[in-house]
Amino acid sequence: MNKTTVGLILVFVLAYLLPLGSRSLVTPDETRYGEIAREMNASGDYVVPRLNGLRYFEKPAGGHFLNAMSMKVFGETRFGVRFASAAMVGLAALALFLLVRRELDEETAGLATLIYLTSVLVQGVGTFSALDSMVSGFITLCLCCFYRAATEETTGKKIVELGMVGLFAGCAFLVKGFLAFAVPVVVIVPFLLWSRQWKRLFTLPWLPIVGILAVALPWSVAVASREADFWNYFFWEEHVQRFTAAGEAEHSEPFWFFIPVLLAGAFPWLLLSPLAFWNAVKTKLDHPFTRFALVWLVAPFLFFSASSGKLPTYILPCFPPLAVLFAVGLLSLVEADRIKPC
């Protein structure tokens, strides 16, 4: 284990694991998610989430199941309530590190992962019991596997990676619903079109679809058999109406709402971000991986900006590619002697 790996593990332990039990649970979100998970464990019912004995149809059961398993291991503690969120940030950081090291080099991978882990929005939400870090983590794993599959030459490895794309997309769906499919699609389709690989749109999706069905279908059928009105409510109320109800949506915000959120969420790296970002785009855009990172950043950002309802945590999936572009740009500036290394 080299110094880069040890350093990143130390950052994760200090910034994510140690704070988990250091403060009281925040009302209403953390107490709500903790209680849903506690009731799952107490009842043994992991299909239908319940809050104070009442059916809770706002989200699927996947995120609550992860919280419940965390509480089984660590007890009904603040650490147990929050651990699943932190763990998903850690898995996303690992996937990002491995992909960037594969496509670029270890130095860029280490810096990109450090930027991701220490961005204030990622760290803040990752030490808070909510579903956003979980779904963002699974989406990150999904997109990392997709790029590995798209660039893999060995058939066997490509099949495995595509299967993992579906597996992680299915897990993301079980955490937060159909959003888990929208984000990878709005990244993958423009990237393949930009790369002039549009024919792959008809060949790549089949194995991921099988993986999604294998993961998501059993619970989807089980909840429908138990609660016949779940899917009608969840699809129309929680997805279609939230996205399209202009002026009436919960958390309604203007189109530009996520611009300051993204900038502030990237603190402390925000101070060098404009120069680094521009340099990465200007000097490294000929590299397919840089183009993929740019699409991964811009497409979900525009997608969420078009939604009527907005919360700052929605754009967490934009932070892994933002970290990559910052790292590429900063190291390029150092190489060009425009930023002097310490």
C-alpha cells in the first residue's frame, strides 16, 4: 500500500468516520431515516418501509435497508444511523480513484479523489443520514463501470463491467427510484454521440438491463403484491409531478439555483477552480476520458436544473467528474509552471 492510498484512507477516516457519532441526530431527516430503519429491523419487514407504523411511500426500500443493516452491525447509535451514507462516499471515492488511475495516472487519481472527499458538500452530506450520498455513490459506481466497459478490449471483462453497470443502476433505483436511470442515460447517450459511437447505443444497454432487472425486479414485484397503490403514487406523485409541476413543486427554485450550489459545494477547491477547470477543458479535451468527465458534469447539472423541485443535494453526482477536471487542470498548470508546487 503506497503513500497515496494510505493518505486517502486517513482522510476518509478523519473526515467521514470519526464525525459520525460526534453530534446529535438532526430533526426531521436523520431521526426519520433512523426510525424507518429501526422499524424495519424490529418488524423484520424489509419490503414496505414504515414510519411510526404508517406506510412510507416517498422512496423505495433500498436506502432504508442499508441503514437497517448498518444499525444491525453498529447498533441503534448515531454512528449506525449515518454509517451507510459515509460508506457509499468511500466506495464512490474508491471507484473514482481506480478509474482515473487506469485512464490517466496515479497522481491525478490521488488528487481527484482527495478533491472529491474534501469538497464541503460531499463531506457534509456524507456524514449525514440521508439517501442522497447513497444514490450518488451507486450512480458513480455505475458510470465508472460503464466507461471501463466502453474502453475494455477483452470480451469477458467487458461483459462483467456491463453487468456491474446494471447492478449498480438497480441498487441506485432501489434507493431513490427512477432518477437512478435518468442520470446515467443523460451522461452515456451524449458521450457516445459526441464520440461518434452512436451504434453502441443499440448494443451496450442489454446486459445492464438484465442486471437492473435482476436487482430491482424482486422488490418491485414484492411491494406491488403487498401494496397495490405504491407504484401509482411513487411514479406520478414522487417523480412526474415533482419534476414537471412548475411553480407548484416542492422546493421550487429558479433554473440557475445549482450554479452557486456547485461553486460553494466545491469549497475549498473553489479558489483555484475557474483556472483549473478552464485549463483542463482547453488542454485535455482531446482525451476521451476528459470528454466523458465533462459530459458527466454538464448533462446531469442541466437535467436537475430543468426540474421544478430542487435541493442542493440533488447535484452530488456532479462532484466526481468535477473533481477529475479540477485535478487534471491543476496538475497541468503545475507542469506548465503557472502554479508553483509547495
